[in-house]
Amino acid sequence: MASSILPLETERLTLRAFQRSDLEALRSYHLDPSVQRYTEVNCKDETDLAAALTAMRKQVSLNRPGDTLSLAIALNNTGEVIGQVCLRWADATAGQAEVRFILNPEFVGHGYASEALGSVFDMAFDHYRIHRIFARCDGRNDRSARLLQRLGMRLEAHYREHALFQGEWDEELHFAVLDREWRRSTKVRLFGRTSRVA
């Protein structure tokens, strides 16, 4: 699992490794309370934000269980970073990976998250040979839950008031999709070339 196939390109997006210059873009959404409401790790200030960026800049491949691949989601036409998607290799024996994503609220509702996640799913199943991708979602986050279902992920569990999170009882939804269930996108471009997948 050591080889890298970055960047990933879709019709409108480039998914690439984070760069030092992405700090301002991260600030535009990571410090937003509406985003922090649903994130597991909150950046409270500039120091937290810089530390998060430093960590994500090192997360560029999956080599062993526990590794995370963190990708900036950038618009092809402007290069602007509008969010991020992370793939964590959770279990080697069972071929499990967890996906997490954040999108700048200014860019929600245009299909960018779906496009980015579809590309990451293609990569996970085709390149890394992941068997099952799962995602966790706050039960209050209806938009993300609907997105995961549109992508073909099934709701496997709904944990009610299972943990205190940011001072409130947490409702957590668990979604998953198997490699054989995934409807691959019709076009994914890797290394600047176009390749069609079934």
C-alpha cells in the first residue's frame, strides 16, 4: 500500500497533498463554529490550526494500519482549497478504511463533496484494495447523512446518546459500503491522464 497516486483529478476538482500555503484556506472553514460542531478535533486558534496543517502535510500515503491519507480538495479553475477528505486505514486483515470529510460551508450544495468522495472511494477500492469503507456522522448532520446515502453507503448503526461530545449527548450514525457494492465513477483522472473504470 505504499505507492502514491496523487493528485487525483475529477471534472471540477483536484485532490492533492496539503501544502504550507493552505493555512489561510483552512482558517476559512476550520474556525467556523458551524463546522466545529461536527468535527472530532477542533482547532480553537491559530496554533491549533498550524499544528493540524503540519500533521496533514505528513499524511500522504497508506503504508500500515493506522495511517491516514489527508487530501486538500481544490477547485480546478482557481486552485482554491474548499475542504478536505481523509482516508484512514483502520484494519489490514479485514481491509477496512474510514473516510472523513469537511467542506467549507460557502461551497456546500454544489456536489463538490460527492465528487471528491467518489474519487477517494475509487482510489481506495481500486488502488489500495480496501474491502469496506465506513464513515461516522453526527446524527444532527442531516446533509452529510443524505450525502453518504446518495453515495450508496448503507446506514448500519445509530448510536443514541452514546457519548458526551462538546458538552452534549452525541448521536452517531455509522455508514458503510463494500468494494463489490460501490458504483465506480465513470471517469477518474490520475497523474493527469484519464482512465475509465467499470
